[in-house]
Amino acid sequence: MTNYGTNGPSSGHGQHTNGAAVGDVEQQPLLGRKPASLSRTGRCRKQMTAEVSRSYADLVLLLCYVVTGLLDSASTQVWGAFVSMQTGNTVYVGLGIASIFYPPTTPRLYKSGISLLSFCVGSFFFARFHRYFSPKRRWVLCASFSAQALFTIAAAIIVTVKPAPKDNGAVDWTVLLPLALVAFQSCGQAVTSRALKYNALTSVVLTSIYCDLFSDQDLFKFENVERNRRAAAPALLLLGAVAGGLFSHSSLGIQGALWTAAVLKSLMVVIWIFWPAEEDVDS
């Protein structure tokens, strides 16, 4: 007579479903396995594709003012042209054009013209790079500042291996090429300020900051974040300018200023890697 239920002898199949194996089945989650945690590559990808938070990001932009002061003071002292502040270069180009009618033509016409052109071309490419891949994405900011550091390193290598002629009026490739490289990368800072919505902190203009600072109706208010930013920007640029002047007058020369700027730009890459991500509103 055939037994039904669990009282009778169980078949091998029954042992699999009702025997010891049942305990194993009961221990499984009702909804199946838990999803595997993200691999290291997956976590890294998620980290690098996140949008960075704007909170306190102005601190990085303020650090860029130190770099601007450092490079502009050293470049004007040694090369006779700015690499960041293109208002000054525009004036130099104007004076250079005027000198054509009253020779000799000043070499600043070529140096400032190269710097101005390189800055404009750099702005064209950096802005489109940020716009195409998302302005605040972490890997975009890291790539932008890595490029800035690499251009600065390339210029530093040139002036270290092949120093420019002693004559400040010389127009040589050892001056024009590093000048163009540094001017090309310097616009990346300004583009980043636009990407992070800190439009006033371009790090290449001070005149408008001075105007906004001293026309602020809350200038003497104890708590005024905007006032603090505007006051810090020229102070930090001045600090960098003093350092650049010291470099250019020392045995290190403009090479020291360029290598220091490259280190600071590389530090900014590391900062962006670990900068907090923007909170996900959907989470």
C-alpha cells in the first residue's frame, strides 16, 4: 500500500525536498540572492562619474588665485607678458601695434599676442570639454586640472632644459612656446569657475572684484561670505605674485615658479578626486 505524506518511507527525491536539504532551502532569502556589492572598478566608476558638490568648492578656486599671481608675476618679470590676465596683454598688444608706426617694434607685441591667442584657443576647448561631458562631473574636473598641470610641466621642462636667452627683448621659441603653453592652460581655471557657478572667481580678473568688494552695502557686516571671497581673492593673488617675484630674482628663476604651479595644479587633481559628491535627490 502506498503511503502518502511524510509518515511513510521517503524517496531520494523526497529527501532532497523534505529532508536535510530542506533546511538549506529554508535558509535562502525569499527574494533570492542579495545583489553582489559593487566591485572596486564599479565603485571607482561611480565615484568618478558623480557630480561634485559646490559646497566650499570656492576654496579650490581661491587657491587658483595663488597660481595666477605666481605665474603672472614670474612671466612678466622674465618674459615681459602676462599668461593669465589678458587685459594687460591686450594693452601690450595695442602698444606694440602703435610701435609699428614708431620703430623699433616692441617684442611685447609678439609675446603678448601669442599669450592672448593661446588663452582664447584654450578657452574655446576647455569650455566645450566641460559642456559636452557635464561641467561638474568629477572625472571632467580631474581631467581638466590634469591637463593644466601637464601643460605647465611641459613649459617647465622647456625652460629647465633650454633656458631662454638673457636678453629680455629676445623673441625666441624658448620664450614663445612655454608662454603659449602656460597661457593655454590658465583659462581652465576661469572655465571651472563657470562650471561650478562661482562666476566672480575666475582667478584671471581682479578689477571687477575690487569694484564689487568696495561697493558692497554689507561691506562691514560681520557675516558676509561674498565679501570674504572678494577680499581673499586679491590677497591670495598678491601672495602668489610675491612668490613669483622671489622666484624670478632667485637662482631658481621662472623654472621654480612653473614647477611650483605644476605641483599646485596636481594637488588640485587629488582634491577633486576626494571632494564630496553632490547629494542625489532621488536617494
